[in-house]
Amino acid sequence: MTTAQSIDQMVDLQRGTIARTIFSDEVIYREEQEKLFTRAWLMVGHESLIPKPGDYFLTRMGAESAILCRDKQGVIHVFLNSCRHKGMRVLRYEQGNTPAFTCPYHRWTFGTDGRLQTVPQFKELYEGHMNPDEWSLVEVAKLVNYKGSIWATWDKEAPGFIDYLGSAKAHLDEALNHRDGREGGSECIGVHKWIFGANWKFPSENFAGDMYHAVSHQSVEMVGIGPSAQAGVKERRDDELLNARLLHVSSTEGHGVISGLLPENSPHKPTFQGNPEIQAYAEKCYHERKQRLGDKARLVGLTGTIFPNTSYHARQPRSLVVWHPHSPTQTEAWRFFLVDADSPPAVKDMLRRYYMRYSGPAGMTEQDDMENWYYATEATKGAIASRYPFNYQLSLGVYRSDDVMPGNISPQTTEEMARGFYRAWSSYMKDEDWSHLLGHHLPKKMLNDNP
């Protein structure tokens, strides 16, 4: 069992080093499931996946199977996918509609509200010594529908979700809000699922703001794999950010994000090219967003991670992705692709095709990333390699609190977001009352003169 002292030795944020063992040790992995994934807020799906009463979506929370569903009254629930009798899964299909969940082992049946409805031979075998009301499906302690995305936690003492988001809220909103600036309005048009051989923390910290690894995607940038995929048209997925000041934001809650702050009166550069209908929609959204949000429209989201294991792309390919741990060295990724729910069919179809080209197991960038994460994980197992820690000293100590945006912002490429991630990870692993971190910032500090 790890101790607070051993955690501090493995994660030395003053020096900027992290022991390789935290990425492959079985004991640490088991303790993560108990100390972290039972307490943190976890993303479990999107409301558009369960639009009608009786709809369900098979999801995960950490290493455990869970059910996201709407009951007959339309209320959203999240349950542990385990019969209260002998533990068999009561749901084995990925998505659908049902009046009840029936365990195939002994046929205990639960309503979509989680209540135990029927037990075979109840009068003969159980009546008088079993109260069915005490054997409902295990339900999460807290659940929130945040702009269509569904989040849950097993911890009844967990902070409110908005408090948990802290300074990351405005950046996550960039992925969830309508492209024209309205609150919410996203729809999930598909979920990619795949398994790869790496520890779940590598992709989580990568999406928290690793701009240093751009060389890994050099071939993608050379090709110019943009949304329209028109012959002879070379695009970037983030044209809007070319003139933006990048904000590398770390929060003490463990989240890390990168967003862009456009200069005042920045000229609009269309995201889509080659199709008049799609470009007209993009232009319409841009102008309405600017009119609706005013100066706040200058914030353009890029990427980020909501601690511990939910990452996002805010622009293109717009998505939420959850890194589900399977073992210390295996992760299952679920990427939820988002579009504006009321966007034209042509826009949705174009984005669907682009998302598949860019992301997921067959996408050009995800293949680059998975190769990096796989070999990084492999490098934590060797007897010699494990003696040497990883270096997390990039721009160590170079950050400041910023009046423009809450959080601790670095003026240059940094690993401050990764260090913030492991600061929160350490707090959970030491069983600390980490709620004292909420809403606070690191001491104001600026060790260079960059603007």
C-alpha cells in the first residue's frame, strides 16, 4: 500500500520529476480505482444518446460498468451495472430501449428507475426476511446534466460540479455551447471506442495541454487535413487560432486547458472551405456568436482535460473523450463526437466524415498519439528504466495569475498543466481532503518578461 510519503517521493513537483512506476504498478492502479475514481466527477455520456423514456446507454466509471438511462418519467439515472443478487450484469447491450433490466443469471428484474421489481419465487423463498426496497440497483451519489453532457460521482461528499470545474468551466463551455454562442445545444452523432496499450494518465495529461509534442503530428500538418477534404484545398483544423494568443491554463482542481484569445477586431477566417452551404452556416454562426457574446467571443477553445480522465477538442474535431482504465497498461478510449443539434444535415454529414478521418483508431492524429503513449508505458516496466524518473521541468515556475482569465496561465509552452494534473492526483492518492484546493490558485509568480 502506498503512503503519503511514498507518493511525495514518486511525484516531486518542486523538482519537476515523476517516477515511472506510477504508470505501470498494479498496486497504484488498484488504489486509483478506490481513492480517485470513486470520488471524482466522471463523464458518462450525453443526453442525446438517451432521448426517450426507457432509453439506455452502457457506460463506464473508472474500471466499472455502469448504466446511463431515462426512467419512465424521463428522469436520467446512472446505476452500477451489477445485479444485487450475485453481481451479473443486468445490461449487456451497448444502447437501446427497455421497460426494465433483467438479470440473465437468476432473472431478478429492475425498473429503469433502479427499483427491484420482481424476484422469481419471492413468496416461497424470500418473503418475511428480505425487503425488496433495500436491494435496488446501486445508484451514483450525485449526477448533473451539464449542457447535455452527463457527469456523475459515487461520492456524496463531492463538491458541486460547477465548483469542481473551477477555472476550466469557460473552456469546457467552448466544446459544449452552440457555435453561434448560445448555451448548450450540442448533440452526439456517434461514439468511437477502441483499446490501446497505455496507462490512462498519458492521454489525460497529453490533452491537458502538451503543445510540445507538435512534431509528432508533422505529417498531418503537412497534408493539411482540414474539415472540407476538398481536392487542392489545404486546411488546418484550427485556422481561427493562427492569430490568437494561446492561454496555457492550469487549475488547482487538476484540470488543464489550452485556449486561444483572439485580438480585438480579429478578421474571421472561415473554418470550412469548398462548400457554399457549409461555409454560409459557419459564417452565420460566427457573426451571431460575436453579436451575442461581444468581447467574450474572443475566447476560442482548443483542447483540455477535466480531471481525471475526460478530455475535449473544443473546435474541430469537436468531441469529448473519456480514457477508461482497464489495467495499469491498457486503456479504452471513448470519443463522443459533437455537432450543433440544429445544424443543417450537410454540416453534420461533413463533420461526421471529417471526425473519422482525423480522430479515433483510424484517424491520422490518434495513431501518432497512441504510438507515443504505448512506448512511454512500455518504458516504465524495465528494471533499469524504472530507476530513472520522467522529466516534467518544462517551463517550471513560469506562470502567472491573469486578469483576462482565471487560472494559472503560462506565457509559453509549458508542462504546468501536467504538473497541476499530478498535484491533484497526489492529493487523491494520499486520501487528502482535496476540497481545500477548489477555487484557489498557485501563488502569483512570473519568472520571465514574456507578455
